[in-house]
Amino acid sequence: MASKLLLNLPGKDSERIEMLVEAGEYASKSEFIRFAIKQALYSEERIGELKAITSKLQKQTKSRKHVREEIEWAKAGTRKAVAGMLKQ
Amino acid sequence: MASRPLVVLVDTTVLYSAIVYRGLENRVLFSGNHIFVTTDFVISEIQRIIVTKRGLGRREARRMVRSMPVVVASSDLIKTKLEEADELMGKRDRSDVPLVALALTIPGHDGIWSTDKDFEVVKGRFKVWKTRELLKV
């Protein structure tokens, strides 16, 4: 169900939105606001996902030494890949 | 705060540390103050670690990487600078060559964010940022 929101916007922002509508980028000011809200919600969702995963990884982290070993292990693959690309 | 966000190239150690520790790297990466760019080599390294060593599913790893506040440059973009980068960095550590190639490719960036001593060899060409320095900018 749709709901109505009454927004207070700084004059400058409102003017910029109007300019975008006049330039044909958005059908109306409401469409701009709907788009901006969708973007913000999408970004919040992704931040939430990222926080959940990083928190899991942080709990698993044992020591600096362990992390250095993980990185060194992964870099070995890159060294091979780079050597291959340079040969081509 | 600088008048415009810095465009900083990020290496594996820094990016991975920002994910697995709640330390300074984490604060800088998620501050929203700068634009971070890296190579798909760095992203692959991180994905390999979290899937193989940490046991995350591939889908979860992809979701995590997609959500990180980092712009990823493809290897196609940097390949013309790989040889030049190898001359600069190859003797120290070939795994860092793609990031140096990225630094040679992108015009107008503000330097490399790394805590790795190997990057000292490119200090004459690029600014190499330490984590604490970026916190103060």
C-alpha cells in the first residue's frame, strides 16, 4: 500500500531536483524522491549484508600471523598469474 | 577533510585487514571519505582466502565483495602497463605488480594505500599512504 510523505527540503536541493525534472531526467519531483529512497534502501541492505559477513570473519580471526599466512598463500596464485600474463 | 575525496589504490593486506579486523583499516575503508580502487587480482586473492581458508560459500563471498566500498579495475585495463610495473616491482614481489600497473594506468590518482614495505620502491613515483595518515586527511 502506498503512503504519502511530507518532506522539508533545503531550497537549494529542491531547486536542483526541479532542474533535473525540467531537463527530463525524471518525470516529476516525486519520481526523483522515490528513486533516491530506493537507492538508499538498496545501499542499506548491502551494508547490512557486508556487516554480517565481516562480523563472522572477524570472530574467526585468530592472530596477525595467521592473517599474514592467509595473504601469503593467496598471493602465490597471483604471482603465477602475473608471470603467465607477462610471458604472453 | 580534503576539499575533494582522495582517489586511493588499495593493496590486499590493507583491504583484507579492513575486513577481518575492527581496526584502523576498517575505520578508513568505511569512513566514506575517500574513493578506493583496486585490481581484480586483489579481489580474487580475498575471495580465495575467504572461500578456501575461512569456509564461506562462493555466493556469500561474491556478495561480500560486491558490497565493499571499492571500485574494481579489470585486468584488461592494466595489461598494457604490466611490463613497466614488473620492472618497478617485479623483483620485490610479483603479486604487487598489478596494483603498480593500476597506478601507472589511472591518471590523477592520489597514491597507494599499503602497509607493505615492498611498495617503498615506488615511493619516488607515487605517494604511498600509511593507514594513520589517511585517518588524518
